[in-house]
Amino acid sequence: MKHVILQALASSLVGLLGATSITAAAQPAAAQTADAIYTGGPIITMNDSAPRAEAVAVKDGKIIAVGAKAEVEKFKSPTTNTVDLAGKTLLPGFIDGHGHVSLTGVQAASANLLPAPDGEGNSIAKIQEILREYAKTEASKKFNMILGFGYDDAQIAQKRHPTRQDLDEVSKDIPILLIHQSCHLGAMNTKALELAGLTAESKDPQGGVIRREADGKTPSGVLEETAFMLNAMAVFPKLNAEQFAQLTVMGQDLYIKHGFTTAQEGRASGSSHSSFVRLAEAGLMKIDVVSYVDMVFADEPPEMKTPWHARMYKNGYRVGGVKLNLDGSIQGKTGYLTTPYKVPPPGAATNYRGYETLPDKVIAAKVDKAYANGWQVLAHCNGDAAIDQYISAVRDAVAKHGMADRRSVTIHAQNVRMDQLDAMKELGIIPSLFGMHCFYWGDWHRDETLGAVRAEKISPAASALKRGMIFTQHHDSPVAQPSAIRILSSVVTRRTRSGDILGADERIGVNDALKSLTIWGAYQHFEEKSKGSLEVGKVADFVVLSDDPFKVDIEDLDELTVVETIKSGKSIYTAAANAKKVGASTLKQFPQQLPQLTGIQWDEPAADAVSQRPRRGIYAFASVPKACGCAGCALGHIVTMGQRDVGSSTR
């Protein structure tokens, strides 16, 4: 571990200087010839000993040579496909530090209401226009509703949420459900409110608010936290196995367009696991997906007892470990802090610090169970108080079960303190940072949630680097689009939406940023020996970018685009073959076309019994002490517990 870290640190300066040292490929074995050779552009290997190469040779989905062009071409035969990069840059495929593939599919099937630069939802009028167009799509007709995802009232010109009256102007007959970018709130039109049974007499549920009109009684259409989640379940359609799989494939495809060849299902449910099993068995997985199953609702998740829990992928899918959620989100003011929020939410006391999701004893018991079973643990912790809970639980588990090579992970670690980084290094905990927050919510954190001093230390990648720690970066899709380019730009520049630099001393260089998206991501998933860098014997997972990230001005990193995604030597996406260019997040409209899936018998159960677990009832969520507030929790409950029978649409 120490050797790996020192190598990584030593390579940082080399990468930043654009080193071009070449390692010649080994002499070809008799009769070994390449299926393809890539050359004609910059090749960034993320291999410390040889950061750059002139060519890469691939056979049967694996790298057989990398280095000087003359040496690599010794593997060429008349049948070898020579791929001219035409000046474009080839790197290892991006590896997801944390996200939610299946839930990204819900985003992909929705109307894109994200504000610029990821969409065009910057005014009520524009949102209405987008929804009217979406009403004409197959997805809208299939689910007999208008579903919008990603609006952000902070970025809307009117600085407010769309109300039921705004949405009634789009349609009074078709239910409309909008999901806020944070997944904490949403909005409905009058028809959707009727389906949910919300009236002037409806009371606010525990942990939620039904916003009212001027009379103080009539629902405005805007719902917060549990009021949104519970009632959205009543409006969201029941999904059969085929529909859930279709959404999963749409999520996978969105990852692919952004250059990811390994993705994470960051809080897998029985439904999502079953969907991935079906797709894997039918040969429909295009990239590798590793699931971490929910441990909040089960001390011993049944998915962990299936053959899918393994270090090796089976047809592109495996279960890697378990996931805990210990608090909410800081931008939503539900993250658990040790020091009060700068501006508390409406109605809260001035000493409001957010809240825990689970008490200390429960967390300790769950982490102990995971360590006793040898399960890798990922824990969602945004606030430093939640991180304290996790560190304490891990420390106790290590004392009882030993360190071993567990690679426990703190997901987000937004408000992590320096003493906590020291403790995490001591305990072998990997921080997976949400560096995109600097761009999306940096101004908000400075002005509303944390104040300037704490905001400047969010996602402290440079501090982790100084401690010799391996860390990863992530997008938490569907909270943000799964864009590695946006991550790269955000962590290198730390610029906010307003253009300010938030915490200049926490910026890192391009080389380390790319490592956090490739080789260190592979390390987090116990896959560093098979992927994450361009080395002989590793899987031929590549991404081709429009330019060399080391050569462009750092302020222009967000202009890079994904030209091609290659999985196991096979091209699975090319920008030239698609109408939309994918850069920092230039998909102004989500795909929305439901894919046709073949090779699956939908009237039969999945291969394992996990898919037969009963659906929790609509009110089961109310039994959770506190809503964790993450996308995986909020949207996951809505999707997997949708209640509405849509019937056959007549539209």
C-alpha cells in the first residue's frame, strides 16, 4: 500500500510536466498477433513507470503491448485493425467512484430540467416548454405521466419552485411529477395531487412539509422530504421487471456516453440487483457494474449470500459489498454536522446541525457484522458528525477483527476535518470525494450552509494527497450527470457557478485528478490488477477524448468531449454515430427512448431468489428514523415502491 502511494505521488509531477518516457513492448510470442492497434494520438497510460505511449495493442479484449510504436507494431498481422486516433487522446476508461446506474435510468427516461450547463431549465417558462415536448415522447406515453428531473430553484430565474398552477398550464389531465436535483423535494400538478390524495385537509407527515398556498391550506404542489417521497410513490407508476431493466439499460448507456467502462450501483435494492442479474444472464451488460447493497434495512442482505458476491465479474456484473447511509446532504441542510449551519432551514433553531440517520450503536453493530463477514463497506457520510460515527464504528471493528485489506470507503466526505483524514488513513478508509460540489453548490455552501471557512475545505483532495492517501472522485448520478469531464474540471479549478475559486489550496493537478477517475477507482473496487491503467495483461477499457487534458488550459478542461468509449477492445460508443455531443454535460435532452430488450423471459423469475423479496409497502418508509436524503435513498424508494397502475395509455 505504502509503495503504491509513493509511486502515485512521484508520478504526479511527471504527469503534470507531460512526460513522454516510452517503455518498449515485450517481444511478441510466437503466433500472437493483435486484433487492433491504437496509435496516432497521445496515449496516457496512468502507469507511473511509463506515463505516455505511442501505441497500444489489443487481443481478445486485453492489452498485449503498450509502448513505442515500432515495438507494438511487431504484433501486427494482415488481419489487425489499425485504429488511427487522428490526434485524439486515449486513456484508460473512467471508473465510477460512486453513483447509481439504475436510478440514472430514471433520469434518462425523464424530461431534462437541469439548469445550464447541463440543461436548459433556468426559468419556469423554459421548464414548461421542455415538459410539453416530453409529453410527446414514448416514455411519457408508456408511463402515462409527465416526469421531469433535475430542476433547481436556486438556478431558476424566478428563484422558486414550479407550482401546481405552473404545471397545470402544461396539462390538467396528465399527472406531472417533477424531481428536484437534490432528490429531496419535488412538485406536482393538480392531477398528480389528486392521485396522491393530497387536499387542504392533508397533514404534514413526520419529517416532511406540504407547502401551502396563501390560504395556508391548499397544497401549492411543492413537497419536501418525506412529504415528497411518500406521495411521489403514489404517483410514480408500478414498474414491471422489463420496465425496470429498460431503465437500467438507459442508465448504463448514459454512463457509456460519458466514457465510463466501470460503474457503481451505489445502494442496490433487491429490484436493482435482480435487474442486473437478468441483464447479465442475457448478455446485455455493456460495461462492468459493481453493486453495493443496502445494509440500512437488513443486517445480512440476501444478495451477499449469492454467487454474484464475488471479486470477479460474471457477464459484466458482481456484488462488491454493502452500503450504509449515515446522514443527508449538506446542500439540503440535512447533513449531520458538529457545528451549526450558517443559515438554518426555515423553522429550525440557530444551533441546528442536521441529524443522524442511524444511532451510534446501530452503526457500530452493522459495521461489526460487515467486518466479521469480510464485506467491503461503503458509508454515505457528508457531515463531519456522521464521519465521526463511521470512524468510531470502523475503529471498534478493526480492534475486534483486525485491519486486513478491507478498503472501507467514506462516500462524499464533504465536510471531513483534517483530524478525520488522519484517522481514515490510520484505519485504511478510502475517501470518495464529491468534488463536483465546488461547481454545482460551492456558492450555496459558502453563503448558506457552511460559511466561507468550512466551504473552502469541502472535498479536500489536496489535503488527502498530502497525507499520501488514495482517494477517488465521483458524480453521484443522478444527482449530477455522470460526467468525468465535469469532475476533472471541478477538482482541478474548484470554480463555482459564479466563477469564484472555492479553496484554492485544495486544488489538485490533472494527473492526480485523472488517477482518482481511473487507477485509484480500480483500487477502491479491488480491481487495480486488471484495469485502471494501460498495462500488458489488463482489460482493454479505453476512453478517447477530443484533446489532451495535460495540454489544454485548465480553465478549458470542461470543453473536452468524449469521442469514443471502448470496453474490452470493442467500441461501444462513438460521438460521430450519435446526434448529441457529450462534454462536461452537454446532453440537453435525455435519451427517453425505451430500449428493446431481447433474450430475457419476463414471465419467469430471475436466477436467484433475491428478486422475490416482497416490496415494502408505501408506508414502510415512514418507519425509517430519518430520511438519509441521498439520491439512492430518495429516488430509490420512489422507483421501487411506485404504486400507480397506469393501465393502457390512450394518448
